[in-house]
Amino acid sequence: CGLFGIYGAGDAANFVALGLHALQHRGQEAGGIVTHDESRGFNVVKKLGYVRDNFTSAETMEQLPGRSGIGHVRYSTTGSKGHTTLRDVQPFHGDLAVGGVAIAHNGNLTNALQIKRELIERGSLFHTTSDTEAVLHLMARSFHRTIPERLKDALRRVEGAFSFLALTSDGLIGVRDPLGVRPLVLGRIGDAWILASETCALDIVGAEFIRDVLPGEMVTIDDTGLRSTMPFEPQRPRFCIFEHVYFSRPDSVIGGASVYESRRRIGVELAREAPVEADLVCAVPDSGTPAAIGYSQESGIPFAMGIIRNQYVGRTFIEPTEQIRNMGVRLKLNVNRAIIRGKRVVLVDDSVVRGTTSMKIKDMILDAGAREVHFRIASPPTAWPCFYGVDTPDKDKLLASSMSEEEMRDHIGVDSLRFVSLDGLYRAVGEETGRDPERPQYCDACFSGEYPVQPSDMIEMGRIS
Ligand code: 5GP
Ligand code: SF4
Ligand code: MG
């Protein structure tokens, strides 16, 4: 999901809408904005679909007055997956004994079921299927006297990955979980403060990037300025390495590193680890493009746009049903026949999950007359589901969970298939000596199976042992 919040700007909602538009790649199912206005209090608009279709008309934006606001773009990983209803669209808001609050969450809470069960036993009525709602109920039951204290109290009880925004009648709060699995950055425009999932959302409104919110940090912004506290037990950070591979936009900078540059260097690593004689390097656009450029630069094999993407179709994998996903690839990508015919092609993509995309692309490219097809994948085999806010299917649907690299090559039906090594990936994101096996510098559970936070709910539901 994507988050954007602003405090202290006229027309806050317009900033939020622009920020969410820049973050649309993080969630395309729905979006919501809550603002606060001195005279009108909290204002809420939530809609299914794209920001550009929902938060551009004067009629809608007039419903969102105020100098502060937060917004969320949704991509379902829990709850009503694939059939989002308005009830599940964030921000969630409520009136606590100490004042009104709206909250928005990127990530996934791994013990939400347990907490929800306890809360229901004690009388809470849940309105949504979202894990995030539990935090609002925990805040409602807390005995602390301020909203930041209640939020801390609630977040100390939950486990998993969370970047949170909270809007109150007189402030804006941002929090990252102690491992800092999901991103959150701080920016400034004029006298206003901004919190956003990625720096590309600061760029779109012309705001200045100040710094990342730190893992485990809570920042509280109000008319007196910004305060920082560290409410959790300190832990070694484990940022999601997959944000560098796929999830973030390539023009964002996370943890001081350019996402584009990380991706390009993954391609360089791939060219070193898995060279091949070929005529062209092509990307599966858009997510494979920077790595394909890196592969081409390092190997000296020319880069060409062998596959063309229709710009008007969103990310395939985010559209949730199998049927739509299958249709999606053809709607979205087409082979540039004129340049592919008779060529030995290196095809670079960011990841293989179910293998659906790779199979389709291989068919299309052989159909167009390619002589050889060599797949190069800019991440290690995805053999484990993510429980921290990226929607991967159950383990048995992941190609790499039951097949070796060789078996996957046969299954997909290409001349060769190679994945970047985990060490190569770490080098590409700036860890010169690779992955520290004793203390891995990132979360890489979808590749290694080493989950930095125990996925309690999933174990309970039998979705993993
Ligand atoms: P596949 O077709 O193998 O199931 O999915 C791989 C394609 O989906 C890649 O082109 C990649 O860009 C995209 N993708 C990237 N990350 C994910 C993810 O976490 N889950 C899913 N389902 N697809 C992803
Ligand atoms: Fe990121 Fe993978 Fe960890 Fe999920 S399991 S947080 S996608 S690295
Ligand atoms: Mg892709």
C-alpha cells in the first residue's frame, strides 16, 4: 500500500491526492483521504479504483477541506482479498475518548487474528476484514491520555510490518515498525511537513526530502514542530529487499540508495554470474527494465525494446483474480516482432512467482521468431510467501517452492533460466560483502525462508509450518 500525509498546508487534500497518484503503483484497488478542518472537523472520502479517476473533480475535493490530511492507496494482502469493498478502504477513523483520529497502514500485522479474537471477546465490534482495524480498537481501549501515547500502546501489542500514519485534530503522526520493513520518508514544503511511503511522492508536489523515518521511530508533528521518539525495543533493521527489486518506483531513493541504481546493479551482477552469448538484451517492462540495462552495460550485448508495454494497463499482479491475471499479460505486453525475429534474446524480468508471466512471454517471443530465449531474473527464486504486506500466493503456488532452477527452465520452456544469487542481490543494494548469514541486513524471507518476525497467524491457520 501507499501512504501520504501532510500537516500545515492550505488545501491539504490536493497535496494528498497528488502524492497518492505518485504512489499508485503501491496499490490500485482503492484509495481514501481524510482531512481535518478547524470548523468542519474530520472529512472522509473513500473510493474504489484509481486516484486519477476519484480525487480530481472539484466536487470531491471540496468535500475535503483542511490544512492537514492523510491518504492511502490500497492493495489487499489480507482481509477481503480481490474483492475490496468500501468498508475495507483506509484511512479508518473513529472518535476515541481523547479525540478523533484517522489511521492508515502499509504492511501486514502477523498477530492480528489473535488480537482480534481477544478484542471481540472483550466486546469490540469489527466493521472490516482488515488487520489494521485492530489497531484502532486497541487505541480505543487504551487508558493513555493522548493519541500518540495510545498509538504507541497499541503498536507495542502488534507484530509484523507496519508503517502507520495517524491524523488527529491537531497533529500528524508517522511510525515505522522496529525492523523498518516498510518504508516511510519525511519531507517539507514551505512550512508544511509531509510523510510518504516513497520519495517520488515528495517530488510530485515539489517538496524537499528531509530524511527517512527511522526503523522503530515515531514522529509527531503539530503546530509546535516535529518531535521524534523511539517507542519500541531497539532491533537490527531488516528493510524489505524486495522494495529495491520490484515494489518501489525506480525514481525513489530509499535508505539513501537510488532504487533505479540498485536495479541496474542487479543486472550487472546477473551478467557476471550468468553470462550468455546473445544478440539482444530485452526487458519485460517496466519492472525488468533497469536490470536489463545493467545486464546490457555489463555484457556489452545491445539493449533493445523487444517487448512493448501498453501504458494504460496497470501492474498485472496487483489485479487479484487468477483469471484477470491471466488476461492481464496479453492486455499489457506485446512483442516487437520486427526486432526479435531470428535473434538470440536475453530476457530480463524482476521475479518469477507463479511463472505465468514468463510462460506467456516465452510463447509470444518464440511466436515472433526468436532463435533462442535466455531468461535472467533480477531476484533469487521466490520460494516463500511474504507475510509483511506484499501479496504473494501460498507456498504451493510458488514455482520455486517445488522446482529446482533446472526444472523451472524445463517447465517454462526456455533455452536457459538463471536467477541472481542472494549475495549478488545484496551486493547490488550496496552490501559489498554480500549477505551476512548470521545477521542478514535486510528482510529477504520470500527468498530465504528466514522470517524476521514469526508469522503467528499464518502458522495458526496452517498456511505455513
Ligand atoms: P508470475 O507471472 O511469475 O506469477 O509473476 C511474476 C511477475 O509478476 C513479474 O513480472 C513481476 O513483475 C510481477 N510480480 C512481482 N512481484 C510480485 C509478487 O510479489 N507477487 C506477484 N504475484 N507478482 C509479482
Ligand atoms: Fe519484502 Fe520478501 Fe520480506 Fe516480504 S518477505 S517483506 S517481500 S523481503
Ligand atoms: Mg513485471
